[in-house]
Amino acid sequence: MRTKARETLFKILFSSQFVNPVDRSFRNGMYKAGELNEDDVKYCDRILSIVEEHGDEISSIIDSKSRAFPEARLFPADRSALFIAIAEILYCDDVPDKVAVSEAANIASRYSSEKSASFVSGVLSSVIEDKD
């Protein structure tokens, strides 16, 4: 299970919204603090690479799916959870869409507002509908 890896990844992406770019030593420190194994580190590096390469596209998707709030106005925690899940949904065939949605909703409910989990789930459900 990648729950610890996703939470570590969430913290890295969250931090990157305030200090950009997040350097490699910070990432490695987060991996160590999260007690990630080699497979988890590879997963995190893969998602971070996807977010870096496709960040503008992911932002546009969030803007189109979140009509009430443009991506730039979202809570940083919600934005981070959405970026992880959308990267998984669109670019990681080894992650089931339902798992990506569930994990993102769990992260949002833990680190954001009461309504964030349902908001994140709704946005991601719409992304999946368009994908199919």
C-alpha cells in the first residue's frame, strides 16, 4: 500500500507551493521521515516528475472541473491532493482510479476543511468520466 508514500508526496507538493523549487535534500529528508522503502521512493519520484512535466495541464483540468474555484484559489492542501490523484489517474496505469480518488479524499479530509473530501472526490470523478 502506498498510503505513507502518498502522504509524504502530499507534504512535498504542499511545501512546494510556498518554497519553489523544493530541492532534492528536502525530498530525501521527507522520504526518510516518512520511513519510505525503495519502491515508495520510486513512486514518489515518478509522481513528482509527472507533476513537473504536466503541471500546467493538471492545473487546466482542475480549472475546468472546479467551476466555483479556479485552481489558483483552492486551499493548498486540496490542490496538492488533486495534483497527486490526477497524475495517478491520467499517467499511472498501475493505480486504479478508485484508489486514487479514495486516497486523495482521505488526505483532503485529514489536512483540509470538512467539505474538502467531497469536493476533491467530485472533481476527480469528473476527471475519470472524461478519461473514459
